[in-house]
Amino acid sequence: SNFGSMKKAFISVLVGTVASMAGAFQVPTRATRASTSTRQYATIQPTESSTIGTVGNGYLPIILAKLSALTHGNAWVICPAADMEMMKQLAAMDGSGELPENLEFVPASDTDRVETLLRDTDALLLACDDVDSVVDPNVINYLLDPEKVNNLQRVVAMSRNLNGAGMGMFVSASRRAANAQVWDNSNAVAYRSFEQNIKDAAQKCGADWTIVRAGTLKGGACGESNLYPQYLAESYYQLTKNDIITWQLLFDCNIRGVKLQKGDVMSGPGVKAVFTATGSEEHEGDSSRGGVAEAMVRSLGVEDAANQDFAVGTVAAREIPTNEEWAQMFQCLSN
């Protein structure tokens, strides 16, 4: 049957996407749905009963799932069997390997469990670390199937800055020479089509969508002495290390600040790209994994983030933004 083949495609694509990266690497308040232009959008506030699911590849889905578990009632993330141990290690709260008890790691092959979880899921987060991959349309259609999701209010997808500003040959050269994960806009067509797939599928389910734009993803772990245990475990720095001291750790220490901009307006690094590719300072065209993950999870509670796109940039700071600062940053969406 068509459905059976879709299910098989879902498993193989999912296992493929995440595996390819491993090598590198209260009921929510339902606002009334008015048909007028002043329609209110549903938000998913952190409650004991709110359930957030995460799908994608690389490091970002692990941070998303961990943050979801720490702020909402239940969280689950799909993992290929081969990556299960690594993902658990990176999601640990500290060196003891202790995990948030309300976080479920679901084997990608266990479609029965995935479908059971989808029924009660309030929001779905989708993200791919790898600049060359987006979540496959078959996977999107499988997950965002009106028959499977009864409760879905919001779909938040990570995309990229696609406007082309601050791109060009220097950025492409820095990607080839210094950091294969530099965002150089070369995969913009795939991301545009991914965004459209997300919007169409969300609409079919009666859910709102949010597109969160990133540039070159950097960092994303707890920093020195497990300063921020809500992010990836310290083992991330060993996994990504290619020098005596990992620049990812330097980045995480220096760049805890975040800035948000409505729409697709953030620029790439331009001619400075060769210095910024593995730079641990504040640079145009960079996004911290921690900042992107926080923005995605926090946007669930922001009414103005419904059916909007916004970008996440970096700000030099030793401390992460406060709840008040996040609320202020999200004000940019109401203008």
C-alpha cells in the first residue's frame, strides 16, 4: 500500500539523515480560532501535560529535546539505533550521565511508538545541523498527517538565512578550506522548498508554523565546568575537537548572547568569512546552537511567532539572556 511504502521511506530517510550526521559529528491553552483578521493563535505554554516532539539530524535536535524536557511536561526525540548511545551521552545533565526523566529517545524504526506519541503531541520541532540536508518531504508528510496528529498546535522548523546578503566566493572558499558547516547559501533551493513543505503540511493539520532562521551553526554545549547543563554535555567538545583547544568551547564561553530579527534579513560574513569560519567572536552570519534551540522552544509560548519567520544571530556575552530579555527580543515579531 501507499501508506506502507511511505512508512518504509520514513524509516530509511530518518535513519539515513541522522546517521549521516553522526559521522560528522494543563492542556495547552487553545486560543479561540477566529476566522477574522484578528484571529488569536494558540500557544503552547509549559505545563505538566504539554508534549513536544523533535525530529532531525545532528546536534541541534538533542538540545531541542533536552530544553523541551526541562521546560515542558513531556519530550521525545527520534533517534537512529546506531546513534542512541551518543545522543543520550550528549543529552546528559552532567558527567554522571543522568538524563531528564521526562525525555524519551524513540528508535526511528519503532513507528508504532512514534505514532502513539504523535497523537498527544502539542508541538513538533524539526532541525538539521548539516548544511546539505533538510528533513525529507516524505518524513514531513508522514509525521504531519492529519490522521495521526490530534493535538498539534505548532510546528517549528529551523531553516537558514536565504536572502543571499553577505554571501559569495569568500564564504564558499571558507567552507571548503576551514569549516564544512559554514552556511554559504548553496543549498537555498532545498531550504525554500522545505519551508513550503512545512507550511503546507502544518496547514493540513490545522497547526500554525514558525520558521527559525540560522546562519553557520556553532557551539551548543554547557561551557566550562558544566556552567549551563541545559545544553549539550561536555563530551560535545571532545567529539568536535580538531585542535589542542576546541574553538567550539571558546565560542560557547564568549557568545552566549542572542539577537532576533523578523523576516529573512540577516547577512552572511561576506569578505570576512575566512576569519569567521571557526571564529569564536561575535560575527555576522553566525548562530549559536544554544540560541537557536532556545528561540525555537521559547517561540512555542509566543503568539506573535505563529505563522512568522525570524532569524537568530549572535551577541558577545558571557551569560545567556534572561527570561525578560527573551520576552523583549520576541517583541520584534509584533511590529
